[in-house]
Amino acid sequence: MGASEKPKAPILLGLLLLTLLESAAGRFVVEKNNLKVFSPDSIKGTYDSALGNFGIPQYGGSMTGTVVYPKDNRKGCKGFDGFGISFSSKAGSLPTFVIVDRGDCRFALKAWNAQNAGASAILVADDVEERLITMDSPEEDGSSSNYVENITIPSALIEKSFGEKLKKAVKDGEMVHVNLDWREAVPHPDDRVEYELWTNSNDECGYKCDMLMKFVKDYKGAAQILEKGGYTEFTPHYITWYCPQAFTVSRQCKQQCINHGRYCAPDPEQDFSSGYDGKDVVIENLRQLCVFKVAKETKKPWIWWDYVTDFQIRCPMKDKKYNKECADGVINSLGLDLKKIENCMGDPNADADNPVLKEEQDAQIGKGSRGDVTILPTLVVNNRQYRGKLAKGAVLKAICAGFEETTEPAVCLNGEMETNECLDHNGGCWQDETANITACKDTFRGRVCECPLVDGVQFKGDGYKSCKPSGPGRCQLNNGGCWHETRNGHTYSACVPSEEGKCTCPPGFKGDGKSCEDIDECKDKTACQCPECSCKNTWGSYDCTCSNGLLYIRDHDTCISKRATQVKSAWAAVWVILIGLGVVAGGAYLVYKYRLRSYMDTEIRAIMAQYMPLDNQSEIPNHVSDSRA
């Protein structure tokens, strides 16, 4: 029985894969980007190209370059250095795009060889007239894994007819300039990016599993920042397929599937007689889906990233810890409700649909512009399938491209996303070398020339030729771009805080405000003009002295006797004392007069009240003596 069943294993696996592929036929969507030809005029226009599943497309940006077609090694299957060919761009020249022919070796190997020769991008010309396909990265074979993950240049497949036009133009000595444009490769309908990752909990499937596990660990921090900030809505998905009904009772289907053949996964080791089974993978996939659902109910969907990364570290297959006991330990450490997760998972032995996995199978079918999910792993951003290397920087660039320009969160503009264009001649932007201030800013879309904000002071200008500090405090920052200098403990500045952007040399200096020089008041005869005066110029001012013991009065530019000044000062003191006494006497007299008048009025009213009644008689004090004994 065992001997007869053994050969059925690969046959059954093939049937399972065939079932999946047949269901996906005609639904796979090739993600494209525009390739625009600027010259020569004979082929000028916009053409389609298909993004490869390796390398790093410049999502959100574009790249212009010059196309070359090598005379040797035209399929790019060998290293170009063996032919003495280099595609490295010279200083000041456009990047080099190398075009190679399809065939004889893998797409990724062509890209790797072109990258090593200095190419900035590779175009692969199809060798048959057909619809564009997606150039996929190869499965691990021991050699390909050494270079696929290190490919960084973007790649694109072009149609045969278009490729022939490009190659002919290059052969004819034409200068072929093209532009690869990824700015609309990811749509941005609103201020939130929705993306999904089709993944797997299996960690023993070779190169692609290793790549996926590394990506999840590396990308976790950025994913959680985006999710916590409300910038993105992330959803994990897991591919499963069903076992053909004729084989549901076979040992192979029982080992690969749960719920009586409804949800299956391949054997992790592709060995049905040992190790973990496909159903173990399906159950863990289901558990991870339920972790996400329960975490989302608690308004913390980002915990999924913690669970998945922790499970990879703590519960690997190679350590025989890929099981429920280890998974429960991870769940408890994250504070999730284990009972809710178990209820979500349901009974894997039930002969009925599992609502969670049924929903996953429905989601595999393409909707709108998105095709069926047939490649694992697959990333979908704003309902558009991502093409390129599954690495943190590349994926984050694609996510960020899903935002409208100027609405990107800070994580899209940090150091990891920089294009480093500012390192070369400051990107052609304005800069102040003395203060180490620049208008050049690297973003994932490329460099922008934008006047900076420094220490709370906003610079204003075009960002290319000029930037000037503006607003309150501008003079505190590099003196507002105006002249300033310190000598002998004295500092002068041409910055005028109250006047926007104005530089005016201070008194004692002349110039345009950008540069100022001392005025020699003695030489220019603008000070110290009196006959008795002796002038000495100082930096920013002057000193004037008088002969014969006279005293110099700066405000009047004159000399006077020190004695006269002292007499004048004495008389001034006398007058101050006299005026003060007069004020005191006058005040005392007014107080005395007021009190006397008030007393007399009261006496008169009291006398009159004895002869005639008054309306307010009760208010008048009685000054008549009391005659009672």
C-alpha cells in the first residue's frame, strides 16, 4: 500500500497546482509602467513596459537615461566585463539603460550582469510577438539566491516590435533618450493607503520563504508606524487551495488539507513521510488570520506584525517548535485573548466551510484592476499588484507612492528613503556653505529644492538660486544673511529685525548690507569739526578730544569750558531746589484753604438751621452747647 501510494504524491501535488493555475488562467494582471521616448523623432512617443518581480522600481518617481545595445553578449547571460563592456555613466552624463534580448537564461541573471557592468536600468526585448508578461524571480537553485536579492536596478520587459525600433536606432548611431515613469504605477485615490500582503507561515520553503521572513522582520517597524498614525490600512492574506474531490480521502489530501480537503497547502519539506504536513501550515495560517482579526477588534491591528515576527523567532520548523503550544505562548505574551482566537479558528476536522478561510479563497480572485493572486508572496498596494524586490526600502517606496505629493507621512521622508541626490553638487539647489544650510532635500520621489526651516526660522526664496531667512528671529540665524563682524569686543550687524529681508549697514559703516566697511569720520570731516577739536577714528565710531582742558560735547560737536559747565550745573541745582519748595508750599496752601472753607460752610448752615427748617436738617451737626447739667 505504501509503495503504491508513494508515486501518487507528486502526481497529486501536480493536480493541486494545476487546479490552482486553471482557476487563475486569464486573470493574472501584468503591472505596467510608461516608457517614454524623447529622441529620435522617428520613434518618439509613449510605450508600455512590464515591471519585473525583482530589482527596485522607483515607485513615485521617474528616471531618464540613454539606451545602449551591446555589440557582444546581447542576451546578457554572461558577465559583460569578460567582453570589455562597461555601462557606467560619466560625470554629468545621463544614466545608461542597457537593452538586451530575451532568451537563453533567466531574466534576473540578465539584470544582475547589467547591474555589475554599471547599468542604471535594464530593458529586456521580447523575442516573440505576444502580450507583455511579468518577469519573475527564479526559484532557489543554490546559485540564483546569491544574486537575486542583491539586484537593485529597475527592470522592464518591452514588446518585440518596440525593442526592434530601439535597437535599430542605436545601431544607426542615433541618440536614444528614454524616460521610465513610475509616478502613476500606484494610484493614490485618497489620503490613506490600503495594502495587503499575501504571505505564508511556512519557514522551510527555501529562498522565497527566507526572503519573506526577512522582509516581515525588517518592515515591521515602518508598518506599525504607518498603521498607528492612521496613514495606512493593512490586511494580511494567506493562499490556500482545495483538494480535488476524487482525492479527498487519500492520505496525501488528509496530510495537506483541513475541513475534508477544502483548504490545503503543500508539504513544507515536499516529503509526505516525515516532518510537518501541509495541514500544519494551513492551521498556523488560520491562526495568524485570527490573531489579526482579534487584534483589529481591539483597535490594535498592528499587533499582527509582533505575533508573526515573534512566532518566526520562537517557533521555527527546524527546531520542531512549529506547533500550537509555542503559538499559544506567543499569543499570551502579547496580551491577546486566546479563547477568542480559538473560537475564530473553529474545528479543522469539521466537514464544513471555515468562514475565515473561505473568505481568503474568495479574496484570491482578482477584482477590478487587480489580477488573481498566483505568486507567493504578493503585495497589493491600493488594489495594484506590487512588482519588484520584496525589501523594506523598495516596498516602503511603493507604499509612499500611494500618497498624493506633499501628503506623505514623515516615515516616507526619513533617511532610509533618501535618494542621496543632494550629495552630488547639492542637487543643484541653493546652499550657504558657511552656515551649512541647504535647500536640497532628498525624498523617495527624488530631490526637491525647497528653502529650509532652521531653528524655527523659515527661509524663503526659489530654492535654486536664493533663500533668505524670514520672520521673527531671522537676525538670530546667521544674521539674516546680512553682514556682521566683531572686533575688540564690539559686534555690529547689518540685519534689521523689523524690516523683512533688509540689510542696512549700521551707523559708522557704509556698504550694501551684504558687506560693510568702516567710515573714517575724521577723514571725511563729518565729525569733530570745531577749531579746538582733535579727531581719532575708531572701528565703527570715532573719538574727539578738545585742547586747553576744554570739554567736548558730542551732540553739538563743540568744546566748552569745564568751569562753565560746573557753574551751569550749580545754578541748575539751585533752580531745582527753589521750584521744589514752591510746589510744596502751594500744595500746603491749597489743603489749608479747602479745610477752612469746609469748616465755615458747616458753621453757617448750623446757624441758619436755628431760624428756618432745612430739608436735610438732620445731616447738619449741632454746634450749640448742651446746657443740661
